[in-house]
Amino acid sequence: MNGPLEMRLLDTRFAQFPSQAFKCRLSGIKPSQGAYEWENAASREFLKMCNKVSWFGLMAKIEKVLEGEKLHVVKLYDTVTNDLPQGIVINEALVKLNYAEAVPKGQLILKCPFGVFKSPKKSTNFFPGFLP
């Protein structure tokens, strides 16, 4: 585009797109020490891990879809800040840092009583719909 004179109205066919996000939770983990919600420190670390890679290097592998809850259970990978062939699995990194506990393989938490990762400054989600 060379200037504002070349601007055109967007065709109405392109004015509305389907949702580009969906509700997720991290697979295989829960808050550490039986906590009901994620600690602020865990939320900060999760945000730091995700922001480090930007949205271009963050990959989610969908492991299960819970249709009734419209919820995707995912394993989240950092594919940018390391040279590992599979990347860093953020789910496992939270366990290694003692922010989360591993859930025994095959055990799926259908209802998530743990709440959401919360902004350390206030009780709002910084990843709306992203459940740990």
C-alpha cells in the first residue's frame, strides 16, 4: 500500500472470523501440595515461561478433548529458548520447579477444582480460559 488513498473498506465476508482461541488446561499436573488454586509464584513463572518464547515458539499438543466441557487438555512446549529436539515441556518444568505435582499417568482430572493461573497483581486470568 502506498498511502491512505489506496485504502478500501473490508468486504463483509472477511469482517467476522471464527474464534482463534479455545479453553485449555495443562495435562498431567495439578497445583503443588494439594493446593486448591495455583500460587502467585506459579502463575508468575508460567507467564514468564510463555512470554520468553513469544507466541511463535509456543506449541500445544492436544492430548484429549473433553467435549462436554469444551476443554482441551494440552502439553505445552517451548520450542525456542533451547536446543532440545522436543523443546522444553512447560508442564514438566513446573513440576521440576515445585510449582506443580505430576498426576499419575492415565488419571485425568475431569473437573478442574484448582482454579486458573491468576495474575500476581489481581485475581483475574491473564490467559482467559487457560486452565492449568
